[in-house]
Amino acid sequence: MIAAIIYATVTGILVILSRQVNGRLSLSTSPMTSSFYNHLVGFAVMSAVLLALGGLWPSSLADIPPYAWLGGPLGVIFVAAGSWVIPKIGAVNTAVLIIGGQMIAGAAMDMAEGVTASPVLRFSGLALILAGILLAQARPRA
């Protein structure tokens, strides 16, 4: 469990670093161009890793449900949107809004999948975390 927590935390750090780098690239090009190069380089790196490790080709395409291919287009939208928004509202605000959206979607998906947890407690916890994120953004008045 500890390894999974550390892995998830590092992944979160990598998400915001990726958004920041892509946001910077989009200032020199455009959000769509920076998204294109993000995916092109990512494709090349992932292809090399999978060729080296094996597993690049699925054993049976027929076993993959059609909706499973939507991850790519959704990722493109996420990367392009992040590249567009970071220069406008900053890395912290972007991260806060992304985290908030992920938490809301995650809680809704868990409920839809029948995860056994009290909806009241789950959404109360979610509301407290989101309130904490918003409070962390508040600026003290002088």
C-alpha cells in the first residue's frame, strides 16, 4: 500500500511538471502545437520502452472493448487544455482545479461502480478536501 501511495504522489508531481513544461511550450507555439509535440515525444518514448520490454502489441484486439480506446483522445484534450490554461491562471490554480475535477469524477465513478462506502461520508470528505484546497488559495488581507 505504501508503494502505491508513493507512486500516486510522484505521478501527481509529474502531472503538474508536465503541464508546466507544456504550458511554457505553448507560449512559444500554441496549445495545440505543444500538445502535438507532447504526444509525439511521448509516443516515441513509450514505443521504445515497450519494444525493449515487450508488450507493444496486444495479444488480441478483439478482447479490447471499443470504449477503452477513448483514453488517447481524452488525454489529448487534457494536455491541450492544460497547455492553454496554465499560462492564463498559473500552475497552482490549474492543479487545484484539476485535482478538484478528478476528485469529483473519481467519487462519482466509485459510486457508479458500486464501491461500498457511505455516499454522505464520501462526499462530505470530498467537500472538506475541496474546501481545504480553496482555503489554501485564499490570500490574507492586509
